[in-house]
Amino acid sequence: MASVDAENFRLAVLNPAGRDPEQYFGATDATAANVHPPVNFHAYAACTGGAVFRETRRAIASGWPVLVLLRGDFRATERALSELKKAGRITVVSLKETGAHQIAQQLSDAARFARFAKIVSDANACIATTPEATELFRAFRREAVAFLPTPYPIEDENWNWAMEDRAGIFVGTREFDVPSRNHLTALLAARKLSEATKEPVTVYNLNGRKGARLLAQVGFEKIRVREKRVRYRAYLGDLARHKIVFQLDRSRANRISGSVR
């Protein structure tokens, strides 16, 4: 197994068969419109000057330790881990989706459950982005499990939005039909907050007429409804322009639950 030079540490984040294109951090402008912002799992690569890959052979060619994301039915992750081990790469794994309902759904199938257990045992280590994911990993292995929330580029001036330039209340959830999101409860609370502060509320409605009727029943005095899907960068920009980001999400996801992509 290859050794790690701490002085020149770079991390390859591999999302096997994922949609995001290959992206190197440090060599490109992270504020450009056509690249993924340095948040969520991309942040692990960004803070080390590493890269994000979707092809295993490209991650192997980097020569760096690899963080492989557990996604879907875990088949792609299982194949990627096998190839990485053959190549002698230090490999850690992490769950891409960490909402409580998402984990429960993924592990409700016996074949997926067995595949997950084998991957977690075979990897060199596990990184958990939530306390709940940490306990899940530790149920399958006692050592080499770390709770490491995804970093955010708060020291980067390109991602620094001054408070005096912000206005309004942004509701960070959008799903009425996922109980753990508590979206309706958040809307009712946001309405009270809006009435007290006189700040308008912004909410994403991707549920068409049904969502519009529910929003009308809540009875906001000042509301801005976004009804179109936007790219993640545009969504983050919209969020950052608000004084308050409010949600009552209990799904234990490791990222902003309202991300629209």
C-alpha cells in the first residue's frame, strides 16, 4: 500500500459513475460558472488541492489517496474499491446520501446491505459526515472511522457574502412529502419570523399547483416563490443573499437540504 506524504497531501474524491465532471482544485478558478463550487464532497478535494473523479482509472492515475462515495445500490462503489485495492491505493469510503430516510431506504434491501457491509470492512477507513453515519460505520468496524463534516470555504473571499448586503429569510427545505424535512412546520415558523422582522420569505416550490395551494394556505404577507430548477451554484447564490436561512430538517443530511439540481 502506498505511503502518504503529509506535506504534499492531495485527495482524490471518486464518485463512481456519477454525473459531476472531473474537476481539479487549485489549478482552476473555483468561482467560474461552469465548475462545481467547493462545497459538500467537492470540499474535501478543494481543501487539499485535490480533484473529483467519476472514473476509477483516472483516480488511480492521480497517485493520491482516494475517498470513494457509497452511492446507489453500491455496485459501482464495490467495483471501484476492488480496482483501487489492486492498484495499491489507500482508500476510504463515505456515504454520499446521509439523510436518515435515505440510509434506511438504501439498507432495506438484503443484497445492498451485504454489499455495504463488505465495502466498509474492506476499505482502509471510513469518513462519516454526520454523527449518525459515524455510528453506522462503527457497527461494522471498530477502528479507522472518523467523523469529519464536509468543510466550507469560509476563509475564501470569493465565498464571503457580507451581512449588510443580505435581506430576507430563506427556507432551506422544499419537500412537503418527506416527514423528516418538516417543511410545512418550517414555513409556519418562517411566517411568524417574517411578521416579526418584516423580512420577506423566499421558498422553492417544485411541487407545481399542489405546492402553490399549500403555500397560499400558509398565508405569507411577503413571499418570493422560486418555481424553476436551478444549477447548484445559482441556488447557493440565492441562499447567500438572505440574512436568515431557516429550516427544521431532521433528516440528518450532511448538506443543505434544499439544494436544487
